[in-house]
Amino acid sequence: MSKGRRIVCWRHGQTTWNAENRFQGQTDIPLDDTGRAQAERAGRLLAALRPDAVVSSDLRRAADTAAALVQHTGHTVDYDKGLRERYGGLWEGRTGQEIRERWPEENARWEPPGGEPLTDVADRTSAAIERAAAALPPDGLLVVASHGAALRQAIARLIGLPPDLWAVLGPLSNCNWSVLGERRDGGGWRLLEHNAGTLPEEPLLSDDR
């Protein structure tokens, strides 16, 4: 049976700013030692899925995460600035505690002063993923290495959630991934897995579809 196209939305490994609970946004922070180990482990796992293509944000933490996959597959990585993390304005480099204390109202709405609106993030990231997925063969698999907020908004947009329901999707942990599958009715994408760190068991046997 045809599986249709699939997309693995893979968050980058840990950075020092992740460990310090600092808002990274588009500041170009590299992976730390833990993040490099996470990327190597996850890269070996995802290589077993035999992806047809790999695309990544051009920020180092995502690009180096993607590199840990393609060393096992022989692919090259395509880079797309549309996959960058949400720009955080005045919050970039600030800790969560600083943000809560200095911008309590904006924090409650999760709207960084001078930052990028979530709807804009969803538009550009989902468009970047759709561009890459369009080149897949009929049952092809795409791996997208990107960032937590960027991927969360892209997934919500791609599966058709309205903005007032985006919060139902939980965050992605460092180096975990979510999987989208092509809907059998041709109506776009559906969420098959979310925030996973192990490979799915196939086939899935169920009365559901």
C-alpha cells in the first residue's frame, strides 16, 4: 500500500542558551557538547528511514544537526532561510526569568517586543517545507532540520489548525521530531507523530485510518 509523502520535522540539538533558558530566536548559537551527542544519536536513527531529501535552516544549530544525519546517508543538505527560528526582538539572549519580570504582559501573550508575529512564522516556515516536499517522489520522505517554535507553527499551519488552536500542540524537545503524512483524501497533511525520539513501529495495525 502506498504510504504517500512524509515529512520529519526535526528540532536541533541542545545549545548553551537552551540549557540557560535563554530566548535564542535568530541569534546564531552553536550546539553544545550535549547537543552534538543528541544530533549524532538522532541522525543515526533517522538515517534508517532512508530519507529522500534533507533541508535545514541555515542557522548553525540546525545546520550542524542536519549534518549529523547526512554523514550516514550520503545526501547533501539544502538550506532555506525560511526555516529560521522566530525572530525574538528584545527577548533574544534574555532568560525566561528576565522576560517574565521585565515584560509580564507581553510574556502572557508570548509576543516579544519588536519580534516576529506567530502567523508570519507559520507562513514562511510552512511555505519552505512545502517547497521542499514538492520535489519528493510519490512515497518520498523529507527531513526538515529547524527550530522548536518555527516547526510548531509550521506543523499547525500544514495540518490546518486555526491560530486559536495552535496551543494544543506541545513543544518539541531538543533533537526530537514530529512526522507529517500525506492525507489519503488529497487534502494536505496530517500529524502522525509528535515530539518523538524513537522510530515508529511499522506497520500500524488498527481499525482506524
